[in-house]
Amino acid sequence: MLWLEAGGISDFIEGRGNPHLTFSHPTEIVGRKSSHVSDRTLMVGADKAACDIRRDLVKMLTLPSTLVKVKISVEF
């Protein structure tokens, strides 16, 4: 699960891992609804795309001064 919080607004995305995930991109992470894997992929089979994330949270994330809290939860 990926949990994001900014400006008191939060949302979460659930997905799963893949043995081919490398987490090697230095600046970007992507949660994907598909099964595509690249160096940016954090999770596949996500239950939300970018358009499904709360719009008020997305607006906060566009502000350069916004601090973002990110939590990644892994279950085995």
C-alpha cells in the first residue's frame, strides 16, 4: 500500500509487487494498474490511476512548497 499525505489531505493506493521490480530510478516512482514493469515502477495491479487520486490532494502536490509524507506498507 502507498499512502500519501500533504496539507492534511491523504489518499492511499493498494497494489502488489513483482519479482522484476528494481526500484532503480533516482527521482520517480509509479504505481501502475497494469503489469508493466520499469525502473520507475513501485507497484503493479494498483487499484487507482492518477486520475483516481483525490483532486484536492493532487492540487496540493502541484505546489512547490508542499511537504509530502509517503508511507509504503508491504505485506508478505
